[in-house]
Amino acid sequence: MRTPRPAAWWIVPVTLLVGGVVGGLAWLLLGAGWSVAEATARQGAIQTALAAGAGVGAAVTLMLAFRRQRHQEHAAHVTAYLAERNAALAEQVAEHAKHDATERRVTDLYTKAVEQLGHAGAAVRLGGLYALERLAQDNPGHRQTIVNVICAYLRMPYTPPEPAPAPDPEQERTAALRAARRRYQAARAGFPLPAEPAPRQEAGDREGELQVRLTAQRILATRLRDDRPADQRSTPAFWEGMRLDLTGATLIDFDLIGGHVTEAVFIKATFTGDAWFRRVTFTGGARFDGAAFTGDAWFDGAIFTGTVWFDKATFTGTARFHGAAFTRGARFHKAAFTGDAWFDGVAFTRTAQFDGAAFTGTARFHAVTFTGTARFRGATFTEGAGFGGAMVINPAKPHAWPDGWRVKMTPKGGHLIREEADGVPAGED
């Protein structure tokens, strides 16, 4: 609303006008020597002037009323604006206070949960893990931090418990008879035997720690898994966009089937038991450099959108990569496959590097598609390699195939990897 102008802007002209009218009337009334005609004319003029003066006065009164109304409207507008602004400021202050209170509560809960993870009792550590999971579920902005804490816990040094020896029924029966004989002799002599000492727990409570670690792995697997299409992925149980750093971690029967991970680092990690990465989607880089797979490694249907490194990784059991898709580079430089290695149906969009890799068991690359460069320079195959139906999209790239295998053109114009028969030069079929 426009601010009203000062009153002097219009009062002064009106005052001068009224003064002029009154002065003129006074001059006319004080004049002398009028004739009857002049007096009559001047009387009419005076009446007209008085009527004009009355009209001016009425106009002034109307203007004063209008100005008073404008002042009241302006004051009401300013009052409403200030009230609205104060309400907005009060709401903003309340929102900030609520946010600060929430952050303080989250920080307090987070600190207590982390303290529980450092407790000597396995049950208390389990409670800390579940508290962190609930905290992350209710506060999406803190999920990555809590995932980092869980990963840091799994990175801590750990030695799995030794398997319990198989029970010997004969030894157990002999020990029970000896204990019964001692109790009988003590009862006859009137000297009861002292209570049996409680079995001493192993230092560090490895069995309890095993359950804590399995729970930590299970939380990660549950929160990173969502089998639905990306446009329908809205379940609150799924934590989207998480990064994993499990460098050097000891993982037991690690199960991430159907998971979705932005980035994953498993450098020098030890996978005790089987490792399950079936249908996992890695939207960023994935690093398994120096990782040790003591059991079977399942990567069936896995999707690697970023570059993946398996340099110097060790696969003791069977390595299964059926139908996996490597969108960017795939490096298996000096990887050791002690068991069978199955890459059937894999799609390598860019460079597939197996330089220096050692395949002790069966190596199968059936129906593999090499869109980029394939390199097997220095790779060794103890039981031979199988490339049945493997296809090369661009044979002009600087490929390096295993000994005895070459790219050959089919009658339909395709390029397949086939074993070089005796007496048949490379390039002929």
C-alpha cells in the first residue's frame, strides 16, 4: 500500500482558496455607492460565492473523512503484515527448535548405540546393532553413517571359532561312570564333592562374536535388498544409494543376493564359507582386489555398472559368473581360480583382462560376448579352457587369446572363438 502524502500538501491550497473567497466577500460587503442593479447583481454573486464556499467546505470534510479511512486501512494493513511476519518467524523458530531437539536426540541415541558395540557382552553388542538399524530406518539422512559404522565393526580383526570336535560316545560313557563313582564314594565317606566348576569360556567369546557379526551382515543384506524394478522401488525397508567399505573384513557365509549397492570395496576381504552375490547390482565401482574366497563364490546374474577389480583375488571353491554383465572394465589380473571357473553367458562390454590369471580347475567361457578388448596374456589353464559359442564383436581390437584359441569367421559373417585345429591356420574355418 502507498504511504499517504503529508496533510500540508492539500490543506494549504484549500485554506488559501477559502481565504480568498472570504476576502472577496468582505470587499464586496464593504464597498459603497452601489446602485440597485449593482446591489442585486452583487447579492447574487455573494450568494453564489457562499454556495461555492459551502461546497468547498463539504469537499474538505469529505477529503478529511477519506484520509482518515485511508489511514485506518494502512494501519490495518501494517498490523496484518507484522502479525503474519511474526507468525512466520515464530514458526521458523519452532521448526529450528524441533530440528535441533531431533538432532540432539539422534546424536544421543547414536552415541549410546555405538558405546554398546564396544561392550564386552555379545548380547549388549547385538542390542547396539539393532538400535543403530532402527535409528537409520527412522532417519534416512543418517543411514550412510550408520552403514559405515556397521562396516567398520566388520572390519575389526576376528578369528572364527574352531569347529567343535565330533563327540566320542565311549569317552563320554567312561567319564560319566568315573563321575558317578566319585560321587558314590564321597557320599559313603560323608564328604560331598564340591560343585563342578563352570566351563571356562574361550577368551573373547568367539561364538558370541560370531552371532554379532552374522547379525551385522544380515542387517546389511536386508536393507540393501529390493527385487522390484527401479520405478517401483519404494519400500521403506530398502536403503537406497548405500556404499560399502569392507576392506580386510572377515565375512562368514556373506549373503547379498538381490542387493543394490552404489560402491563396494572388498579389498583383501576374507570370505569364509560361501559368498553370495547373485543378482547384485553395483551402480558404481566394485573392488575385490586380493580378496580370498574360501568357499564357492556366486556372482550369477550380477550387474557391474562401474569398473570391477578382481586383481590377485583367490577363488578356492567354484567361481560362478553365469549371465553376469560387466558394463565397464573387468579386471582379473593374476587372479587364482583353484576350483572351477564358470563364465557362461557373460557379457563384457569393455575390456576383459585376465592377464596372468591361473585356472587350476575347469575354465568355461561358453557363449560369452566380448564387445571390448579381451586379454588373456600369460593366463594358464591346467585343465584347458572352453570357449564354445563365445562371440567377438570387433575382431580388429588388440585381443590376446589363450594358447590354441583364435578368432574365426563363421559362414554367416560372425566371429567366434574356436580352438585352432591341427593343420588349420587361424582365420580359416
